[in-house]
Amino acid sequence: MLQTHDTPNARKARWNGEPIVLVGLMGAGKSTVGRRLAQKMRLPFVDADHEIELAAGMTVTEIFDKFGEPYFRDGERRVIARLIDGEPKVVATGGGAFMNDDTRALILEQSIAIWLDAEPHVLAERVQRRDTRPLLRGRKPIEVLTELSAVRNPIYALAPIRVVSQDAPHDATVNAIVQELGL
């Protein structure tokens, strides 16, 4: 279930009180696992997409529709930079946040990144429960997620910790993260 790996830019995968940032594809459980991880560790939890919506006064879908993905990604980068302030907390990012070079560098330098990884069929099953994902509109989730994982997984692999998110209770993922953080 759990695998960590070394990358050229990987930091030691032990928690030193810096923000913990969850990255991965949509449906990997970043928000749900993040809330539970924060609760277990008695830390604040912040969902970057929620913070973007508060700052913009509109939903992520509305931002995509009105301004496009590049505009959204720029705002996302600024919000994540504000959230990663050195204070201990758990931050759930949107699936594309880690793809932005500047955002990724910030996350890797000023927090400990954890990649929640899951197979496309597991992700597709999860995301079919909500119709709020701009990248899925008008397409089959399994096709989109297979394409996205081929492109994004090599980038997510730059995170110093990888936890496989399976069809299992979220607490199993939370416990695996806590163990990997050395707690």
C-alpha cells in the first residue's frame, strides 16, 4: 500500500513541522484523507480549491468556464503560495496544481509533499459520484484519468512520499501517511 522513493529533488520524508501537502489526480482522496490526517495530527486542514473559490467569489467550474484553465492555474499558484506559510497544517491541492513548475517548486521546497496515487479505474469510480470536475465534462472519466495519469504521474513521482490509495477505508491511508512521516 505504501511506497516511498528517492528522487533527485526529494527531501527526507520525515515530518519536521512544515506544511504537509497532498498531491495527486482527482479522486485520489486528497480532501477526504487530508481532513482525516489533519484531525489525527491535530492540525488545521485547508483545501486549496475551497480557498481559490473564496478568493475568486466563484466556483472552480465557473472560473474555468469564464476565464479558462491558465487563469485558474495562476490563481491556484498564488493561493497555494499563501497557504504554504511555514505553519504546520495539511493542505489538499487540486489535481493540476503540482503540474505548474513554480507551484511544484514551492511545494517541494517549503513543505513535505505526499502523492496519493490510485489506478485510473479506482479514480473513475470515485469521480463519477460528483459532476463538478471541469476536465471531465462531456468525456468518459476512465479515458480522461488514464490520459492524465500517463502525463501527470511522472511529475507526481517527484513527491518524496507516495501512498497508494485503494478501495479501502480512508483511515488505512491516513495511518500509512502517519507512519511514513515518522510519527
